[in-house]
Amino acid sequence: MAIGSRIRKARQALGITQEMAAGRLGVSTQAVSQWERELTKPSADKIAAIARELGVTTDWLTGHEEADLLPPDHQRPITRAPFIGDLPDEWISNKNFRFSDYANLGIEIYANVVGSAFCIEIDDNSMAPEFREGEIVVFDTGLAPQGGDLVLYVDHRGWNFAQYRGEATLEDNTTILWFVPLSTELFPYQIRPDQGGRIVGTAVEHRRFRRRDPWNRARWG
């Protein structure tokens, strides 16, 4: 079985679409389609990423393991992520809030999360073209962000979605966290952990679904 067929077999066994797989791998849906149809082959670094996201070994994916059957430990993840709009208001002020207690209110996700998962639904096009109305972003509360990662943070003004730029220490030893907004209409800004500002989660999944009717969200669940 060729690598393209193995990618398709493992993806379908997880119940995810080519679009979902592309979002996790940081490539276009067309790229995944071309891999599966053997029109192109993924690079070596992408093969490692594909294996990790699809829950198989690189040896199985590249055919060095002869069996065409999926590895016996390959199974569909069942992690669920609640929408923050369905959570009680206390999640903003409680840094120990357990998102997993409300997972039944959300959608099934395919990312392997370190902590708890939660998600937001983009409600306008102010961050287009990167994010558009109706798309969903999933966050991991246990994944420490690095510069350039997309995060959701909270402070005294509420929550916001932005790109994390890093932290800095002022002359009085105060720590600040810097962010770049995803809307071009806003300027870079900062929050202070000593005043309650904190990063709640790091983005791990972006679903580029479009809202076509009022029932789309039910189909995501």
C-alpha cells in the first residue's frame, strides 16, 4: 500500500475530513488531497507530522511496516471541547476552572491536548482573511505558548484572541505579556499577570467551516 493510501486509511479511521487534517498540519486541503491521490508526496518533516496527528508510526506510514492494516493501538480520539459561550461566567476569573467538566457542551476534536480543551466560534470578519465568521478555533489550556502562537487571554476587560509575542520585565521587575491583535484596526497591547492578566489557552486546531445555515453548529457536535 502506497503512502497516499495509508494517509487516507488512517485519516478516515479517525473520522476526520481532509480539511480537518490540513488544518492540523498547516497545509492546504488540496495538498492533503494530492498526497492521498499520489500526485505529490509529503516532505520528510511532514511525514513525521502526519504520523503524529493520525496516530500511526512513520514506519507504517512509509511502508517499512509491511502490514496494510492499521496498528492495533490506532483509535479515534474522543476529546471534546466546550464553547466558551456555553460556560458559566466564573471561567474568566477562576484560573483553576475545569473546562473538561463542561465538555459535553462542545464538539469532538482531534488534537492531542496537554490540558483541557475549549473552543470559540468567530463571530465576525474583522480578522479576515486568516479567520472568518463561523470558523472555530480550539485551544489547549496546558500547552505553553511560544512567540507567534495564537492564544486566548483574559484580563480585567474580559477575554481576547491574539498572537502572543512574548514577555518582558520592566525596570521595577514587573512582568508584562505582549500581544499583536489579529485585527488590523488595533494596536499591539500588553497585560500584567500581577493584575490578573493571564493566557488561558494556546490554539491547536482551526476549523475552516463556513456558516451556511443556523444548523451548522449542531452538525459540529
